[in-house]
Amino acid sequence: DTGVSQNPRHKITKRGQNVTFRCDPISEHNRLYWYRQTLGQGPEFLTYFQNEAQLEKSRLLSDRFSAERPKGSFSTLEIQRTEQGDSAMYLCASSPLRMNTEAFFGQGTRLTVV
Amino acid sequence: AQKITQTQPGMFVQEKEAVTLDCTYDTSDQSYGLFWYKQPSSGEMIFLIYQGSYDEQNATEGRYSLNFQKARKSANLVISASQLGDSAMYFCAMRERNAGNMLTFGGGTRLMVKP
């Protein structure tokens, strides 16, 4: 399978705990995006990498959130001191540099904070 | 202002009929792209169709076509000959060259195909 892979698929955590999600993009894709999606809503942009450089961060990405993409390959999204409001689907997508190409999405990580 | 607006929270269509899902966008960028994605209940986002701001012809992909009206800033998705498997959430999205190249999504339209 050469698509975007996200792990874990599901995560249940207690409020206050830290969680980390991983995304493996399609190998030749330079761009990598993280989105958050709550029930019944469209995906909301969190952050964007071009290769290893984090070029854009949304205001939604509070200080408790951090993302990395070492060596421009896989990426991790960490949430520290989770809150119930962090419960959502976290989607990763990747795309080539060309403007007119779609982003390919992974199946997401569903986070439930109890 | 919302970048992408989808005014239809839910739509019903009879199987085998055509349906139009509305999308309007807001940008001052001259170079941008418009995308439609389908999200079935299983959760994955499936790319359907793309329209570039400089494309003069409306995009088509099988049963999907995009009715692009640049002056009105609308990019409606037309699905012909609806099938039961088309029941899903549909999202319109935009990528702007001068806005970091990230995809901005609308709130989505839930399409339900009736047998």
C-alpha cells in the first residue's frame, strides 16, 4: 500500500495525558498537512510542512500542540495535556509541490479524551 | 469572511437522477485551485475533481463535473446518474498560491441517495 498511512487509527486517553500521532506520507510528496475534523464539520487546517520546514501554523495550533517532520519524511503531531475539546479526527495529507494536484489523505486518527 | 461556503447542509436525490452541490469561494488570489472531496461514513477523504483558476473549460471526471463560474466565484459539483454508493459527505476546498498552498475546506454537504 503506497497511500498515506496514519497510526494509530484510534486513541483513547485520559484528560491531561500527552498523545503522539504519526503520519507516513506518500514517499515522493514534498508537502504534508495536518487537519482536525470534528463531527459534522469540514477539516480545519492545523499545520503544513514543505519537506522538513514547517511553513504554516494555524491559530488553532495552541502551545500544547507541536508537529515535526524530521528529514522531510514522516511527521508526528503531539498534543500535551489533552483536554476534552481535543477529541476529534486528526487527518494527515500529502501532495507533490505542483499547484494543480490534489492532496491525498490518510484514514485519520480518531482521538477521544475522557 | 468564510473562504469556502457550502450552503446545503443536506441533500436528497433519487437514484439515477443528477444532483448539484453548491460551493462558493472567496479569494483575492489570481492563482488558485478548487477541489471536491467525498467522505463516506468510513471516514476517508476521496478526491473527486479539480478545477484550476486559469482553466477555461469545466473539469469532468466520469460522472462528476464541476460547473465553474469564475465571475460568480462558484464551483458547483454536478453528479450525474446518482448511485446509492454516492451517499456521503461532500467537501469543497480551495488552495491559494499566496496563502501557503494549504487546502481550506467548506463545511460540507451530506448527500443521501434514495432508492
